[in-house]
Amino acid sequence: MSAQAKDPRLDLLEARREHNAGTQVENDRLPAGSSMYYYCTTCGAHVATKPEGWWQDPPPKHCATCKDDIQDGVIARDDSYDDWLKEHGRSKYAER
């Protein structure tokens, strides 16, 4: 019996995570009244920018690609970008 082939979308997820590491904006460091930036909880890609205090339309938790991969069962729902960052010793924010 042969081993099941790895889905190539997992390699693309890894590449997205590598690309997004160190690129996120630290919302809590922005001046009051600044727009808030939201990121995919699976790969760290930017998914929305909303005015501070915006509540009518919550930002998505996942980018379109990760959402599709989760629905297809390629990525587990609990596979988080934050966990990946910790495992790889990376930061989501740019070095200062």
C-alpha cells in the first residue's frame, strides 16, 4: 500500500505563511482613530481594513484561499498562523 500523496495546496499554504511573516500592522500601536487591519487566522494574509469602532460588518477570519482549503478538508480548522509562527520562531510584525 503506497503512502497518500501530500496535497500541493499545503505547500502553497506554507509559502503564504512565509511571505506574510513580519508584514502585519500592530493595530494597538496606531494612533487613536486609525483604521484597523485584519488578517487571515490561517495564513496571515491581509483580509480587511475597517475604520476604528466598525461593527456592522465583521471582517472575515480567513482569506478566500484558506476558506476554500478548510471547506475542502485540506487544512484543519485549528491550524493557526499564530501556532505556525511559534513553531518557526517567527514574528507576525516587522522588526523594529
